[in-house]
Amino acid sequence: MYLYGLHTSPACAKPPARYMQTKKTSNMKHTFTLALFLIITLTVCGQGNNQSKSENNINHSDTVLKTGWYYVSDQETNFKRQLYKSSDFFYINPDAIVTVENFEELKITENEFNGNKYSSLIIRFDKQGTENWSIATKKSIGNQLALIIDDKLMSVPKVNAQITVGVSSLSGVGTKEELEEILKQIGVNETVKPIAVSDEIIYLPTPQLEGLISVEKALYNRRSHRNFQDREISLENLSQILWAAYGVTLPNTDYDFLRGGFRTAPSAGGLYPLDIYVAVGKVSGIASGLYKYISEEHKMIRIIDKDIRLELCSAALGQPMVKEAPVSLIYTAVFSRTTEKYGQRGRERYVCMDLGHSAQNVYLQVEALGLGTCASAAFSDSFLSMILKLSKEEEPLYIMPIGHNK
Ligand SMILES: Cc1cc2nc3c(=O)[nH]c(=O)nc-3n(C[C@H](O)[C@H](O)[C@H](O)COP(=O)(O)O)c2cc1C
């Protein structure tokens, strides 16, 4: 189970709750099984568990926990819930971090990797929810948070980093059908909006911090691919690729030049001279057009509201991959961001070194997602600048078409 900045702990790591409570109806039926589980858990997890508490019988089973994110507690006075599809128990602090009232969007997406389908639940928070989420994830680094849906404990991922973007995304909670069923039960499917709140601003789904292949495998398998299927890529994959390219991983607002914080790719002086435009032809859930990636908020803003792939292909000297790929990233640079500090050395060396770092991240992330790309620098600068409506200070450097390899 993955969540940006979070991942689930091993089954026996530290289930803070240990003892049966008398849940009124259905849980009674499972008393014996759970008691048996208790014995097994204690045997397996044993004395290593320093959160183990003496038995008490506080019963919070009458109180329904609202759908939302909560702190996991080691206090037995808090609310006990059994983890969905697991025999682990956790105590939940009932003061919610975000509840369903803070959910602006809730969506189930289906992704595919190497022919295997997996489903994700994407939750986007409103402004208040985003603030609460940022504070809670900062406070909880190294600890677990709990997602409750319909009073059921769905997931207890571990927090690895503060999450300032107001989106949580969970994979591996269940099949698409199971997730749909859960959402139906809590009646939120009525309120589900597409992930794109408006055609102009796309808040991207939260990137994952764990993938399906190792970095070594991605390095080994990486190749430039130029033949793509006529098939859309998911918004989740696009989000992941943009994050890998230039996403903020260490937020910092002390210095304006950082524009949001330190990134996935190194940059001379932390000056981040690059910008990434996204020519969307076929990406699930969003309109085609040209977007600009805004790292600091992990969002895209639309600049042109039509498919520009044909023009892009002409600018790229007719290379077919550019019109065939469902999406292309276009790197540009504002050289002055770097040359103001480093002069000519910045122009001749540093900006393109920065580009190489970021583009390689794209290559590896694309590979890890089972997709393909090819860095392309053969294009007419002036034609491309005109199509992208670039300002005078922006210079185009790379086009990277991305898609499902043929
Ligand atoms: C600076 C640079 C510019 C490139 N421009 C193009 C291009 O315009 N068109 C293209 O098909 N490939 C382009 N490539 C991809 C190279 O052809 C490719 O990396 C090379 O053949 C090695 O293959 P590999 O990437 O599969 O290892 C470019 C690569 C680099 C590093």
C-alpha cells in the first residue's frame, strides 16, 4: 500500500492495540478468531513490541468514526479498529485530521504495469484539509496515519515526509470493484468530481514513493523509445513523471529563487533554471492542450486549449514520435536564473547539466512505469518557441515524447 510520503508498515511491526473489545454486533462473531489472533500476534511479534499495553475494556465501538484521516495512537483509551483485510488492530485518535467534509474530490483510478492492473484511491482535500494534512504529516514523520472509510480502518501507512500538496493517493487497498463498493456504501460516489477541478488548473495526483521495479532495473532497461501506441496514459503516471523530473521534495520558502524548495534533480546553486511544459494529447481525465508544470504546488496550468502535437511534430523536424506520443514534455530554460550568479560558465555548462539530471529522472521514471520516452533536441528553436508562446527569456532545450511502447 503506498501513499506519497507514506507506506504501510509490516504486518507485525507495531500493532499498538492488542485486546478485544465488545463491538456490538458483527465483531462479537469474531471474538474467538480475534482472541486466537491475539495469541498468535503476541507470539510472533513477541516482547519486541514496546507499545504493548495492559488489557482494559474501554468500548468505543458505539461511536462511528467519520470517513477521514486520523492519527494512530498508542493510547488504549482511544478508538480501536481492525485493519481492513488484516488481523492487526490499531488505536485511533478520534480527533480527525481531515474528514469527508474536507474532501473535494474522490476518485478511483486503474493503472496498469506490465499487464497487471492495480487500483488507486485518490483523495483531494480542500484548503483547510490541505493545511491540516501538511501539519499532520509534518508531525507524524516516522509514525503511521490511519485512513478510515465508513468506520473501517482501510490503511495505516507510515509517513516518510511532510506532504504539502493536498492530495492523498492509496494503491493496493483493494480491487477497483472493492473500492467502488466501499465508496458506494458511504455514498460519496455522488459527490465524486473528476480529478481536474477546472480545465485551467490541474492539481496532480500525489506521486508514489515506491515503484514496481528497482532503480538498478530501470537503469539496466532504459532505452530511447520512438514508437508509441495510440493509447492514453493515466494522469497518475503523468503526475509521477513530472514529479520525478522536477518535483519539490524538500519544501523551503526561505529563499525565493528556490521557487518552492529543493527538487528531485540537482541544480547548480539551487537556481532551477528549467521549466517543463506538457503537450497533452491523450491523458486520462484531462483536456488536451499545452500546460505548464508548477513544481511548488505539483499542479499544471493550461496555456493553450487545443492539441498541439501536429505543430510540435513540425517544429521537431517531422519526427513522427512527437505527433504519435499521447504526451510530450518540453523543457525550456531561463538561462539568466543561473548566469546571474555563474556568468558564462552557467550558460555553457550548468544549465544543460541541470537539464541532463532532470531528463534522466524522466527516463528512469518512465521506464519504471512500463512506458517509453526519447530525449529529442532536434527541432527549430524559433518555431517551437512560437508554438509554445514562450517569453523572450525562455529557450527550448528538449522535447520528450512519452507513451506506451509499441
Ligand atoms: C542531447 C541529446 C539529443 C538527442 N536528440 C535526439 C533527437 O532529436 N531524436 C532522436 O530520435 N533521438 C535523440 N536523442 C536520443 C539518442 O539518439 C539516444 O540516446 C542514443 O541513440 C542512445 O540510445 P539510448 O538512449 O537508447 O541508450 C538525443 C539524445 C541526447 C542525449
